[in-house]
Amino acid sequence: MDGQLTERELEVLRLLHTELSVSELGKLLYVSPSTIKSHVKSVYRKLGVSSRKDAVEQAYARKLI
């Protein structure tokens, strides 16, 4: 992992296993969809993955969720 995930990135990561869209995640966390996209990109980079599915798999493997 390039760096530690921030609390907000962890929060977003924990919600990626749901079927919620980026817009729905934004509403749930009271931020804009573009902010969610930024967090997701950062999570992907730090986990070394390129998809939502891979991010969730890595999160379970690393016991982050």
C-alpha cells in the first residue's frame, strides 16, 4: 500500500461493497459525487487496484472491512 487510508477513504471503501451509486454514496456521506470519485481514486491507488470489485476484495483480504 502506498500510504495509509484516511478515515474518510476507509468510510468510502466500506461502502463500496454495496450496490450504491457514486451519487447515492455522496448523498449518504453529505458530499458531492466528485468528492466520492476523488476518494475512490485515492483508495484504488493506495490499494493498487483498478476496480470497485478489486478494491472490495483487497479490503477483505487486508481486514479493512
